[in-house]
Amino acid sequence: MKQLFERLRPLFAVTDFEQRRTDLAFLHIPKDYAEMLIRHLRDHEGFSHLVFFTAVDYIEDGIFRLIYMLHNYATKDTLGVYVDLSRAEPVMTSIHPLWEQAALYQRELKEMFGIDFPGSPGVDEDFLLEGWDEIPPMRREFDTRAYAEKTFFPRAGREKTDPRAHMQAQLYPDEGEK
Amino acid sequence: MMSAPDRSRYPELVDGKPVVDLDSEKYVKLWHGPQHPGITGNMSLELTLCGDEVVECKTHVGYLHRGFEKLMERRTWIQNFPVVCRIAVPEPAFNEYLYAAGLEELAGIEPPERAQWIRTLNLEMMRLASFLAWLGGQAGAFGNGTIGQWTVTHRDYLLDLFEEMTGGRIYHMYMLPGGVRSGLPDGFEERLEAVLKRVEKLLKEIKLILLHNSVFKARTVGLGIIDREMIDRYGITGPNQRACGIKRDVRKDYPYLVYDRLDFEVITGTASDVYERTLVRYREMHQCIDLIRQILERMPRDGPFHEPLPNVLHWKIPPGETYVRAECTRGEKGYYIVSDGSLYPRRICIRGPSYTHAFPVMEKMAIGTDIADIAGLMVSLHTYPPEIER
């Protein structure tokens, strides 16, 4: 996998290569070169399988990190391509011409993180949430607990047990809370 | 020279989207699901029909969306086990295994030998139980409802064994980081062998009643053919891929647990239609039984089944990210796990084969299919909606 990185380095602005296992590695690429790199990996390096495509919200750094997980069936290597997007301008080039399922991932990312992929088929259609008018729910600042308390109401007479206190009593009765 | 297909019956395409004028009385919109015996789980297909033929299909999910991936971000690592097993109801064990394996990799834990064998046994039993549920659905979609009753009964015999082994029939929470929660109960192996014999007998009968049934063959041969070119283009994995002759299986290609110490071949087909996919899965059910027997014959009976963990209420996983994969009944299942070194996961993304099988693949293959065959086509792709909705 390191050899692959060395081959890619003169062609694309790839950085921060990290070999997680012998068959799994990650690298970073700036947003503007990402689509070209992914196309190159698919067409010339044998990474024909889009395993999944998702994002991580690093709110403290002001970025969304996109992860394109690609797989090469011939060499059995899996490569995660990381692309950082500014949270202030979460727009990315669509890869729907490369894989049929990419449009669905992009539709999901639009709904769940608010990341836009202009031109991606159906990207503005609801994926799971109908009539959602809150912020995209997978963003870190969306508080599931506050939303639940605001939206739903407690059932009268229902007893609640704090899971943490219960596990403490069951598993570590002799240890105090640290 | 072939003439161009007659598209006069199909809706006009504008900007790549079909325009359906229901007032033209040429088309009918029909919702197939979410309440329909011929749909797999809580999802629906929005079909546009021209006569009996489907001219457009749109998959809809969201009926049981609970935001699993989001919920996991505010629970401690160990508290997520009751969440992950709900991400594929008929086969929760693959989720448990993958989540545990991902945490073990990030935390540098090596489960003991005996735990690896017990996990493999659990996963193969799970595969057999899940295939039994699917087989009943596949038969029922073509009018053989009785077979569904038989397979569900036999699945229940396996659930009895899961209850003995783990304490739970459906959701087990049995595989934890470091190993499994317990060894096998006394007499378990004999009872498991007795159930395997009953399942074998059932499969023999199903072969005669379903696979040799001329009506079933007439309706499934040539239906829903997945072209070889579609495999990578759509990210198709598992039996849907193997039925068109591509020999790929995570258990063989990227061995995990003790699969490299078991003797088995990757089962493939050629025709890639609904009948062939049924046949591939049917043969994989026999393979499951064989693998379970190999495990019972070779597994160690003594030794620890769990590595001690630190206090799990204060357990911080070292920062890092990984992707682990396994072969579930429907193809490649994987967990992408990101830790920032805190008590909680930073991000977990679940890769389930249904994501692509139920959406782009189903939407493409439904077009031109007779409405009566839609349920059978859907079941032949073997999809579970929770892993789409996560």
C-alpha cells in the first residue's frame, strides 16, 4: 500500500498516508483533486468497489471529513480516501457517474450532515426523514436528548433506571464511582 | 439486427426522470409495502404500472429509523452492544461480532482461541437461521406459503439453541470485546446436532417441493438477472454476486476468526436469476451445516473464553480508526469505527449489503418486471432495511 501512495504522490496532492493494517490504509487529499484521484484509483489502480461513503463531523476543527472507502479485489487492499470540507461551505463534487450507489450515499449525506453534492440525482429528496425542519441530525451540535425531551413527553408512572448506575452496581459493586 | 425497444409504454424521460401523467389513465401508482407480505421488512416500493408491467420503481425506507449511528455517539463503548444487534433483526450476531472485532483491533485485545471457535459457531448458526427465514419468504412470494411455516418452525429450533447458549433468542449481546460471555451449556452439542439433522431433512423435502417444482422454476428462471457488469458498478456482494459466477467471499478471501482452519469452497452459480440465487443460498445452507459440524469436531473444549477487560464504565479506546468486515448472509457487512480517545465513539458507520441491493439494484431490476413477480424479485435480493436506515 505504501508503494501505491508513492505512485500517487507525484500525480495528486495526497498526504498523511497511514497504514492501519497490511490490507487497510488511509490517505488525505484536498477537496479539489478528490474526484480525479478516486476516478484514477477506480480506472487505473483496480479499486473498483465503493465499499461505503460517509462523513465525520469534526466540529471543533470546523470541518466535515468525507471518507470514500475503496477496495481492490485483486490485491485485497482497502483504501480510505479522506477529504476535509469546511463546515461553512459543505459542498463537494458528486461521484455518482462512477458508482450507481454513490447518489444514494450523497442523498443521505445531504439529509444527515447538510453536505451538498450539486448534480447528484435525487440529492434534495428526503431519504429517511419526512418533514424534518431541524438542523441535519448527524451534525455534532444536534442534541438527540434535548430533541427527545422537547418532542416527546414522559409516560406517567414509568420507572427509570440510570444504565450507568445499574451497571456499576451489577459489575463493580465494590468500586466507587471514579 | 435488433430493433430498438418499444418505449411507447414507458413514461417519457425529462432530465433523466420519468414523467408519469396519472390522468392519462395509462399508468397506475401502487405502493408495495410497508404493510405487505411480499416485502422484506419495513420498507416499501413505490411502483408505477402500465398494465401488469412495472415501468418505474422507487424504494422508500425510514419506517423504523431510530438513528442507531447517532445514538451510539452518546453511549459508552460497552453500552452500544444492545444497539448494534438491532441493526439486522434476523441476524444480529454479525453486528455484535464486527463491533467487538473493531474495538478489539483499536484497543489491542486478542480474544482467546476458544472464544474464536465459539464465535464462528455462533455466526454459522446465525447464518443458517437467517437463511431459513429467507427461504420461507422466497417460497411464500411464489405461493408456497406452507414452506414458510416449516422454515420458521425450524428457525425456532435454532433460536431455542441461541437461548441456551446466550440467554436471548433474537438479540444475544453474547460477543463482547475480548471473547464471549459464556461457554457452551452441557449437552448443547448433541442438541445442536439433532436440530441440524431436522434441518437437513427439511432441506431435502424443500428441494423436491420447491426447487424441483415446475411452477417455481417457470416463474423464477430468467427473472431478475444481474449482469456481471453490474457487480462492481452497483457494489453487489454476497450470494447475489456469487450467483453470477464471481467467486468472492469475505470468509475465504480475508479470513477472520477460524475460517482459515475450516474446509469449504465458495459456492457460485452462473445464470444469475432468481432461481440461481435461490439455489446458491440453498447450497450455502448445506455448507453452514457442514461448517457447524467441522467446528464442533475441531473446537477446543477447555480454556478461557474471555480476556479480562478494564472497568468498562471508564473504558477509553485509543484514538484511531479502522474498518472491519465479515461475510453475512447477504454479502459484505462492515463497521467503520472512529475513536477520539474518549469514553464514547466519535463515529460509527455500518456498511450493510442491503444499502445497494434494495435501492439502485432493486430500482433497476424492477423495471419491465410483472407486478406478480415483484415480491419474489425483492426477496431474492435478500435485504434488511435496518442496515439501510442505521
